[in-house]
Amino acid sequence: AAFTQRLTIDDFTMSGDTYKTEDFCYRLTDEEDYSSGSIWYRQPVSLAEPFGIELSVLLGCQDESGADGMVFMFASQPNRTGYRGEGIGFAGLAPSLGIEIDTWRNYHLNDPAEDHIAFLINGQVGHFSESAKPVIIPNLEDCKRHKLAVRWDPSSKIVSVEIDGKEITSMQIDLINGIFNGKTELY
């Protein structure tokens, strides 16, 4: 049976430049160069069970002069922030799986010109492998909130990502044994 729990802002912790802005909202960064922040669910989640989270994201209003984006991540330790800027707060963190929502083109990372989503493994932010192949998405720096959903099915070993109710990409991967060395409790 599926279990649904409505989370509150107090179920999360902050690190870096992040701060609360209203009852159910965090601001990860202000519009400052190399600003970086993160929020983490306080309790570990079990990858032995199906997992899903839906949240609202706002990626700013500056399409041409905006910043790098954000990453939804699974990691073995909470409250960590990786390298800033093109590292999107994820670079250098391992073991990990990141779902990058990238809104800035870094040519040397093999980014496409358009906004894109990609699965990133172990803190590597470049698009140089099949698993890190970017999927083009509509411009999200449009001053609007967008629904982001991330789902994990341990029986099929599939991680899927939806934006505004539409599946954008999925990947079959053995998260437990292939990335997290048998560990099932992650943040």
C-alpha cells in the first residue's frame, strides 16, 4: 500500500546560503555570483521501498543572465553542499546521484544551449557519459513555480523525473549496490 505524508518546512534542514522565505518555502540562493545553498530532509529514506517526492521549484526570472540551476540529490550523508557555480552545489559529492536542472550553458561541461535535465553520478557535473546525457526541457527561468516530482522504484531500479506532471526522463540504475555500496538508508 502506498504511504503519503505531507511534509512541513520543519522536516528539512538548511545549509549554505539557504533561508526560509515563507511558511512552505526556502530560498536556496540570492542572485549573487557563486552563492550556494541546500535543504535536506531530516530523516533518511529507504531505497528498499518505493520513494516519491513532489515539490515546487522556482528557477528565477533571468533567462539570459540567470545562473546555473539546481540539483535534487541522493547522498549517504545529509547537510552537504558541493562546489558552487557550475558545480550547482553537487560537484565533488560522492557517493551520490544527482538530478540536475541546468539553466546555464557551460561549454566545457558539454552543456546544450537550452535548459536541460541530466542524471549525474558521484559529483561529476559534465555530460561526458551516456548516463549524464542531457534531456532538453522548456525554459524554466520564467518567474513561475514548476512542479518537480522524483520517483524511485526499487523493483525495477528506475528513477524517474517529472516536471509539471509530465515525465521528462528516467534511468534504470542499481542505486543501492551500484552507487551506494549496499547502503539503503540515504538522504
